[in-house]
Amino acid sequence: MSNVSEQPMTIQDDPKTQNESEEQEEEKPTNCFCGFMKNHQILSIFIFVAIGVAIGVGLSYWQPEDSASKDLAIQWIGLPGDLFFRSLVCFVIPLVFVSIIISVSDMLSVGNATSIGFTVIGLYITTTICAAFFGTMSTLIFKPFYKAETDPNSADVGTKEFAEVSLSDTVYNGIFMDIVPKNIFAAFTEGNFTAILFFAIVFGVALFPELKKGQESRLMQVLKELDKVFQRVIRWIIFLTPYAVLSLIAANIGKQADLSRTF
């Protein structure tokens, strides 16, 4: 009989509980203002919207001697909003990529990947074909109302040429040519979510056999850590939403020369 008694794992020893407590401590606001924005997100957005409208109206009625100074001020005021959208797209794409790989591997481990996968693929193909069909039909229906602009000096005056619309070409180029990328890095650069999702699904399926070897793959551990990091950064960006709203509203209203006609 062993002299060392086994002690049950306490709440403090549970790694999952420790991770949750660490995240809660990390997300704890540092001052009262940040705490107000965190606890009253909708109210803070409305407050910043009102401030942005006030700043934008002031910029609209501001008529400096040098108009370039006003444009420069509006440009810098709108900078936080532009950076907000750029950073959001920058981190959302890799977050989706990593999350899809982890989700596919987990579904394969549970055994529900086949049914869920075919359902998702079927819905995607069906909705895409329907969208292509209605788009093509709308183009053909309203085609007689289109007016082609011609050069009066051209020899082809009086002739109107329209590009032939084909449902087959629309489905061919809109689905199959987009879903399989030539270069995955180009797909990331162009923001092609369809190609990124396809690559992530294939990657997750190919990674699944490594999970059957009794211990979790190191690559899967890295992906899960990346998923946590990207989610944390996205939370930081979302926390800055009121500032981005203020910036965009102030910049867009400030560009208007005559607010009475705009509204």
C-alpha cells in the first residue's frame, strides 16, 4: 500500500478553470471609463455616435481660408475608423482559417463530420446556384432597358453589343474556379473566403489522422493557441468599436458641404 495518498484535483489545479480565471483577470478593466464601456457597450456606442455627429456638423460648417487644411483634418479624424476595419479584416481571416481547421478535426473525432459536412456543402452549392440563376434571369429580363454608350466617332455607331450571359459560365467561374485556389497566399491577400474555407477544410481532414496516434498533435496544439490569440485580439478590436464609430461618422458628416440637402 503506497504511503503517498492521492489527493483529488481541486478547482485551483484544474487547467481549464485556471485558463478561464486568467482570461477573466486579463479582461478586467483597468479604470472606471473602460469598465463603463465594457459593461454598457450599446450605451457607449450611442454616446460616441452623438459625439461623432456633433464633431461632423462642426467640421461641415467649418470654412477655413485654406480648404486643404479641412481635408487634412477630416482625413486624420477618419483614420481610427479606417484602421479599425483594416485590422478587423486582418485578424478575422486567419481566425476563420484556424477555427475551421480545429472544428473539422473535432467533428471527425466525434464522428459527425460526414453528415454536417455534406449538409453545409449542399446548402452552399444550392444557395450559390440559386443566386447565380436569379442574377442571370434578372439580367436577361432587364436587358432590353440597358443602353450601350457608343463613341460617335466610332465606325460601329448604331450597333449594340452585349456580353452573353450564361448560367453555366456563372456557376463554373463563380463556384468551382473560386473554391479551389491556385495560390492560398493569394487567397489570403485577396480575402477570398471561399478558397480559404475550402483549404481549411481539406487541411483539417488531412490533420485528423495525426490525432489518432494517442496524443494530441503538436500542430493542433499550436493551432489552438493561435485560435486563442486571434480571439483575444478580436476582442481588443471590438472593444474599440465606439471610437471607430465616432471617427467614421465625424469624417463622413464633415465631408458634406451642405447638410440640409444631405438630410
